Amino acid sequence: MLSPKKSMLALALVAALASAVVFVGGALAANGGNSANAKLCQDWPALMDSSATQFSNEGACVSYGAQGGAIYALASLTVEPCGSQPFDGLCVSTSGFGLAPTTLVTTPLLKNGSAVTTEFLVVQADGTASSGSPFAHFEAPCVAGKVYSATATGTSADSLSTPSAPGILITSNTVMRTSSCP
């Protein structure tokens, strides 16, 4: 049997531990714990982190979310060269998915590192963008050795995790071509 003084001390300790458990449990519940991320991460192949890197597995996704990282639906932009290129210049088309609706995708076409022209695509309500037709630039007379390149940029949709984070920068591959004069 405990003395009255020890009984009071034990009761105070139990009360303090109980309030700490309630506080921690309440804090986890307020932040959604990690269960929302774990459920979201069941579809990990279709998700990416805030550096636009696709998750390698479900555990990596859950761990990233547990550390407070924003989880996004997979987004991508691709620049493809046209099947037939002009003798001097570059012809490309741009497409993408997982992007923020009504934002712009920009595809500048560079000649020797300087912008020549830029294509602007409006992202559709479903998060896709497509140039639909090729985008090209060429000059006459042809000057051998000019280097043309194109890279697209856009913004992903907002994060899927809670709290929501704004979209992130998405960058495509780069297509390059050197003039080949006849």
C-alpha cells in the first residue's frame, strides 16, 4: 500500500501521462496523421514529390508524406521533334498531362542559346496540353552550324496531400538540332 503522499504523486504522474497521450493523439488527428498519406500512396506509381520525381515504391511515398512532404499527381511535359525537319531550324510539338488547368505551358525555341520564338499552350480543364500541330522556325539562307533547341515548362496541379500545396514547376526533355544546309 502506498502512502498518501506517494499515492498523490502516482495519480499526478498518471494524469500527466494521460494528458500527454491526448495532446499527441490530438495533434496527430489534427494533422491527419499519416493515414491519409498512406491511403493516397496506395497509388504510388501515379504520384510524385515536390521535386517532380516519381516515387520508387509505396513506402517511399508514405515516408515522404510522413515527413511533411507534399504529394502530387504525376505530371509530365514532352517535346517531340517532327518527323520531317526543315533544312535550317527546328520543328517540334509539345504535350503534357497532370498540369494545373488554365495555366500556360511555354515552349521557347532557341537558336544558338537565344530565344527566336515561343509557343504558348493553355492547359485544358482535364490538365492536358497539346500543341496539336508542329511548331517550327527556319531561316533562309541556311547557315550551317546553327544549333536549335526547345524545352517546355509548365505548372503541375496542386498537391493531393493535406494541407494542399500549390503546383510545382514541370520541365520537359530538350530537343536539339544543328542546321544541315543543302
